[in-house]
Amino acid sequence: MKLLKLEFYKCRRRKIVLVCAAVLAVELIWMEVFFARQDAEDLQWGWMFLLYNLSMVDAIVLPLSVATLTSRSCELEHKGSTWKLLETMVSPNSLYAAKLGWGALVLATLLIIRSGLFLAVGIAQGFPGSIPWERFGLFTLISWTVSMMVYALQQGLSLRFANQAAALVCGISGSFLGILSMLFPPALIRCVPWGYYGLLSLVGMDWNAATRVTRFYWRWPQPLDLVLLLIWAAVFLIVGRTLFVRKEV
């Protein structure tokens, strides 16, 4: 707990709040502009239309956002060359866990606020039907879980390399692959970690080529996909922690 408090103390001037505010602003502006371009027929799908497109926006925005947050958390020790000093007081495992816990809390706060904002957007748009509170809660949990899987990957890179360009390039690539993977069949999406934002979406889309009519429908994540997500997360955690523990300081 002391190490976790120390992480928050160290990051108090790292402009983390500004980064999170920028993420929320980008998603909010993106969705508002997107809604403004839709006709009344599309907006009648209401909450399903919102959650489907929010999954798509997550696949674009969150990989780079997670990479940025991870880099802001880890680059301080690299710049100050304080790894040796820190590891004389606590174990590398404890340091790794503290930074992971910091990321989990920051992302949880970010995504809860994000869900609240888009609930307000849906209400302001006058979407028909009752507010799907349970699905919004599950959507937030899924977004957080996928983001933590990506965070484990990014933290491994940020802790391993002093030059944070490697981690940021990975985040940029993840944003590109995340949205591109939504065009892949499910079997290929499962091989792309960033693709799980779309793969685990609670809303599916069916486009009829003959009638040119788009239909949205509620769906639940497949158990296999949830298991694979946990496997990806476990692999990134184990590999990242092992590399950090063995890192020469």
C-alpha cells in the first residue's frame, strides 16, 4: 500500500489528469461529431448504436492512451536512474505490482467517468427505451479488463526500455490494429490483443447487402474469448514481470 501511495505521489506532476481529460475529450468530440452526421433512422437504434460505436472508438483511442499513461508512470525512474536506489529498499516484484496497481486504479477511474459521460450523452440525445444500466456496467468492466491486458504489455515495454519511443510506437500500432481488426473474422481477431475491444463488444451489427439496411442486436461475449483475454493478460504479466526482475540496474 505504501508503494502504491508513492506511485501516486510521484505522478502528481506528470499531468496524468490532463492526459485522462484529453482521452475523454477526444472520445466525446468524436462521438458527438459522429452522431451529428447520422440520420434519424440510425439514431433510433439508440443505446445499441451508442455502445457499438463506443467499442469502435475504444479500439482506436485506448491503445495509445494506455501506452501514454504507462510511459508517464515509468519514464520517471529511467530519467532519474533511480532503479538501483529503489531496489535496495523494496523488491522488483513489489515495484512492478505497485505500478500495475496504479494503472488499474487510474484506468478504472477514467472508464467509469467515461461511461457516466456517455450515459449523459444518450439521455441528452433522447434515445428510446430504458437506460441499459447493467450493460453499461458490463461494458465498462470489459473495457477495463482489455485495457489492463494492454497495460500489462505496455508496462513491460516501458520498464524494459529507457527510451519510451518503443512503448509509444507499440501503442500507435495497437490503435491501428485495433480498428483494422474489426474487419477480420473472429478467428483472426483473437490473435490481435488490441482487437478484443471490438471482439467483446456487447452489440453486434448485421448489414443486409440486398436491402442496404443495418440492424443492431444485443449479444454476450463468448466464454472462449474471455478465456483467451485472460491468457493474453497472464502472458504479458508473466513475461513483463520476469524481464523487469532480471533487468540489470
